[in-house]
Amino acid sequence: MELRQLAYFVAVAEERSFTRGAQREHVVQSAASAAVARLEQEFQTALFDRSHRTLELTTAGRTLLARARILLAEAQRARDDMGRLTGGLSGTVTVGTVLSTGSFDLIGAVSAFQAEHPDVVVRLRHSTGPLAEHATALREGRFDLMLLPVPPHGPAVLGPDLIIEDVSRVRLGLACRADDPLADAHGVTYADLADRRFIDFPTGWGDRTIVDSLFGTAGVQRTVALEVVDTTTALTMVQRGLGLAFVAEELIASHPGLTQVDLADPPP
């Protein structure tokens, strides 16, 4: 068993595809397939159930995936430690990001990091889901760090074993069409929005929990008619007149035909 074989296996398992797993590791599909086959031969058991349209891990596969993530993470830490001892960092760092990073200049941060550490490969991976799933991904070693919105209750959800660093502050605003009656209103309350349709992220996601809490505190039941996974889609839907959406304030101003609603009690 080699670390390279485990890396290919983990990539295939997480992507649930030999093709996508191979692309992630920058190898041909046959190399990934051969690595998994050698592992299955060594352990004398199937790691994947190939009878479905998408790959599914067997019980043995799930067990190996958990162990392989730990081994690969420890191997990377060893490389990093040796790099520090010899005068420079090397290896790979995997960064998870949500589809919108707001005002934070992610590309600029990566550029500055690589200028200082040119031997480190940075892998950016989009990640979707509620905070609890992000926390699990970090603990399992799927990501070394993640850039994501953390609401006020976020630290409690993520747990005390994960370190949280503030890199940017984002204020949420309510976006509507410029021809919506709300565009010219002042001091709009959450009760005023009770009969409106909203476009939002799935339940449990960072920004969604903030907005749900605001309406809950106000004693107002709102209607989330459409759920999306990125702010660009949400704002496009607002432009089409499909509803209202809470997004980062700076994004509203950059979309033509939209305006920010003047709320009496805006999000923090």
C-alpha cells in the first residue's frame, strides 16, 4: 500500500467517479483505476459497489476512507515539518470555499501566499452545505482550511476544536427589483414582508440561519419559495421578479435593476 494509491482512492471516493477523481489528481483514469484495484487486491475485498450509476463505497471502503484521510493528512504534516526544518514549505494545501466569498480577495490571498511559498500547491475546492457538514469535512481532513460565512452561533456549531479567524466582515442587505414598491419604502419591518416570497440558501446554511433567526425573533413566518446554492443565481432570480433575497450588501449594488430595501432593523 502506497500513499499515492490512497490519495487516488480518496479522490475517487469523494468525487464518486473514477473520471473526476483522476482529474482531481491530474492523472489518467486508468492510473486511478489501477491504484484502487491494487488496494482491493491487497485487502482482498471490494472497496466500491459498482452496480449503481454512481460509485458507492462498501463497508470496507468507508472504513478505509476514514483511515486514508488521517494517513494522508499526517503525511502532509510530516512534509510540512521537514520543509520548515530545511528552510521552506512544500506540499499541498486544500482550501474549501463557498461559491461566493463576498468582499474577501481570495485570489489575491492565494497569490501572496504562493509568492512567499512557491513550492506549495494550493487546491481550491468549492463546498456546499450547512456549517456542521463543513466542520466534519475539516475534521476528516478533506480540507486543510475553509473560507465560509460564520453566523453569530457558528462557533458553537463548528465546535471548540476548530480555530476560527475573521478575515472579512459582510453585512447582509435585502435585494429587490428597482420597480418593486419596497424600493421607495423606508423603515420596512419584517412584519411588512410576511406576504412576500423569498429566495434563500437551504436550511442550516450560514446566511440562512441569520435571516431565519431575525424573522423568528420578530414572530414572522416568511415564505422561502426558492432555494439556491449561490448568490449569483439568487440575484438573477430577484431580477426576474421571482422574489426577494438577503445577500451581501456590496453584491446588490453591482447588479443592474436591483436596489437595497431600507429595513427598520437590518441584519447585523
